Amino acid sequence: MAETNRHIRFEALHSALSYALQKTLSKITLKAFVSCYPQIDVSSLEYVRKQVVSSWQSKAESEFQKIFMERQLQLHLNELDKVIEKAEQRKCNGEKVQIDVSDLSPTELVKAHMITMKREVVKNLDEQLSALRESNEKLQKRLNEYKLDKTLDMHEYPKLLDDLKIIDELDEQEEDSKLKSIVEWAVDEMQFS
């Protein structure tokens, strides 16, 4: 980054405050003074207006300077410019910054730890989700196979019933023939006795 752009934030803040002050002071016009004090001479009012504007401007500028000094705004904004410049250089070079933990505040340390913990929780939840999906897929496959088996079984029931009827009929025929042969034997036995 060029050296001329290094401390632009403080200069921009100072310029913005100066512009705002000038816009405010420009609203204090001679016309406004004349409308408020029509009985006083216009040249006297112009003199008073210039004195008021000058006084307000110097007081506002001294207040700005006092705030700049108390808050060390120039120093902090210049540091911000340097940090941003270094970050942009690292970004252009593809570098990653190594942060010294001792430079972090307790709040920043807690936030960093929370981020790490949240990432770990998200990773664990993703793993659990994958395991559940895999388990659900296996269960769905088993359920589909079971359903298919039961469907096939249902198709086999009529055939099985037909087979049972045939066996029943054969059993009945066999029983009938046995009964008939027993009856014939009994009849034969009775005739010989």
C-alpha cells in the first residue's frame, strides 16, 4: 500500500467533523440575525454574527481536539490503518496470521474457546447424523426385504391351502378305504362265526 494512504482514517474523521461544523455554522446567516433582531443595525448584527461564528468554531475545534487527545483517536485510528494494511498484505500473499494467545483479552479467549467447542459439537452432530442416516437406510432395506418376503408368503398361501385340501382329500380317501376294508373284514368275520 502506498505511504500516502497509511493514516487515512484519522484524516477522514477530521475532515468530516470540519465539514459538519462548517455546514452548521453556515446556517447562522445575517438574514437569520436580522429576522431575530430587526431593531438593531445590520452592520452591528454582521459583526456580532461573525464573532459568534468565530467563537463557536474555535470552541468546537478545541472540543474536537480535546476528545481526540482524551480518547487517543489519532493513535488508535493510525494503528487500525496499520492492522488493516498488514491484513490486506497477508491476504494478497495468501498468508495466515498466527495469533499470540497472550495478546488476547479474556473475552476473546472465551469466544475463541467457544468457537472451537461449537465446531467440535457440529462435527459430532454431523457424525451422529451420518450414523443415523446409515442406520435408517439399513432398517429401511430390512423392512423392504421383510415386506417382500411377506408379500411372497401371501402369494404362497393359496397354493399351500390347495395342497392342504389335496392332502385332506387323500387322507379322507385313505380313511374311507381303510374303513371300507375294516368293515369288509368285520363282515367277513361275522359271516364265518
